[in-house]
Amino acid sequence: MEKYTNELGKECYKGVEMFSPFDKSLFHEWKHNTYDEYQLILHTNLGSLTVLDRQTGFGPGIRDVETGFRDPDGKFWLASGGINVIASGCKTVGEAIDYVKAHANTCVPTDT
């Protein structure tokens, strides 16, 4: 795996394989304009993984953690309800991608 900054200034990794090691250190933080959201992002040649911790719209003090995966073709899976791929115990990038797909309950592509 090789880390680089793309033309949009985003931290990315190329040469990532499904068996490449997976851990929190691969992610970078993205600051939202709102004060109460925290997001970690991992952009790779296999797609992007995101973990978002945010205040929901369902009432004061209700937070959620959700994990998303967007593949290179633009298909998107979203697993909400406290799903955090970083805390999942996945050891490889492939396991992490499969974890998000298996737990996706908010967005699931219809043509998978």
C-alpha cells in the first residue's frame, strides 16, 4: 500500500488488496462544518470507507455511529445503528468491506 495525496488534496492509498492489513491508523479525520459530527475516512483504489459519529435528527442527545462503503463504480452501502467498522475487529481491508456490506441496513445497491 502506498499513501498519497490526490489532485483534490485528499489522503488516499493505492495498491490496496483485499488481504491488505486494516486498522484505524489508515483513516484520516474530516472536520464537518457542524460542531457535533466526527468522521473518519479511508480512500483506497478498492473504494472508500467512512465512519461517522453524529447527532441524529430524532431528538436531543441521540447520537449514532454509521459506516459507509462506496466502491469504485459508485455503489454505496450504509450501515447505521452503532455500526463502526473500525471497532469491528476486521483484520483486512476485504473483511472490512464485507463487514459493511453484511451490516448495511440504510443503503444497499439493488444491483449487487
